[in-house]
Amino acid sequence: MCTSFPGATAVSEVSIYDWPGLDGAAGGSPHLHTASTEAYVVQQGVGRLETLDSRGFTSTELTPGTVVWFTPGTVHRAINDSGDLRVLVVMQNAGLPENGDAVMTFPPEHLVDHGTYARAAALPSRNADGGDPAAEAAARRRRDLALEGYLELKADVQKSGPSALADFHAAAARLVNGKTGTWRGYLSEGAERQATLTGQQLLSLEAMESFYMQDARTTMGERKTRRIYGMCGRIQAWELSETVIAGA
């Protein structure tokens, strides 16, 4: 049976930061994911998604109902133009994004090794509900550092094209290199397991066997009661409950 959302995805709700940045635009910490595709489903507000990828620089308008997704290696920055931009985020490969799949666009001197990057990325507290000014200040400093590197990277891409991303991509691969063993476990128990199960079900259907349907069930998702400081904004996540909904 599934141990995560369908397709081994992770789902969260993110209120994009309304803090003005170095260029005057409010928003989150630009970053990329090294092994997971991410999707935004806009729930409210108006904003933009800036991306740096194989096409160069792109800005995509975000309005309620917009759905946009981007593959690994896409540098992305969410901009909150209306002040109340909120998106539902669907992440591929549940477990990887929560365990270091993302790399923020810090200036190059903060990307030289794991320790240097970790010091720049660390937050003393991620609780975004307690009104802790020190926690918010740390999250803002981290965002500003990522934005500083991003604006330089964006200028380079606009001047030289997508090839300007090569050094940052190489740094990102170097920084996550030691995590792939752990990630393989999440993949094996998540997306890979679910794909294998679907393959087995197709074999059963080809043989006109339906025995596996006898184990069908409904599982309930539980919303966490607190928000945390993430890269793009304040995150509200869901978890799966072991509670199987009983029939009436």
C-alpha cells in the first residue's frame, strides 16, 4: 500500500515571503532541486516565478489557478507581488526535498564545501508561528544571501546564456554528493516501490485477476499545526495518518 501521497509525492502549502529583497521585489530564497521536480498550484494572490534553466531567464505570471512545474536543475525564485501569494507545492520523490535535495544560490564563496554551505543555510529555529524575531531575522538573512548570489547568476545568464549556470550546477552536485545513499532508500520505499506495485497490478489485470482490489482502503491526511520557515516562504505541511477510514 502507498506510504505517501500518490506517486510518492510530498504536498505542502507555502505562503511566499512578503519581505522586500535587494532589488525591491518581495519573495523567497532562490534555489534549485538536484533530483526532484517541483510544481506550484497557485491558491491566492498574484506574483511571478523567475527561472533560470536551459532556456535562459524566464518570468512566469502567477495568478489563482496557475499550475507550473520545473525539473531538477531549474533555479527558481518566487516573487510575491500582492503580499498574499500562497501556493500548494507538490514535490516529486517525497523524502529527498526534506533531506537536502535543494541548494540555494549563495555567492560562490559559500558553496566551496559542505561545512561552509551548511553554516550559511542553517537556521537556529524554523518555527514560523511563535513570533520569534531572531528566527525571522535569520530566515531573512539567509534569503538575502541567496538573493545576492541569484541576482549575479541571473545577470550572467542574461548576458551569456544558459552556459552561465554550469559552475553553480557543478557546485550543487558537489554539495549533495554524500547524501545520495540515503536518498536511494527513500526512492526504493517511495516512487520505485509504487511503480513496481502498479506494474504488478497491470500483470494481474492482464490475467483478469482482481484479488489485489480486496485490500483497497482510504487513508486520511493530517495537517500539521505549525508553520516553519522554508526557502520560499512559511510552510504548512501534511502528513499521512495510519487511520484507515471505516465504512458506514
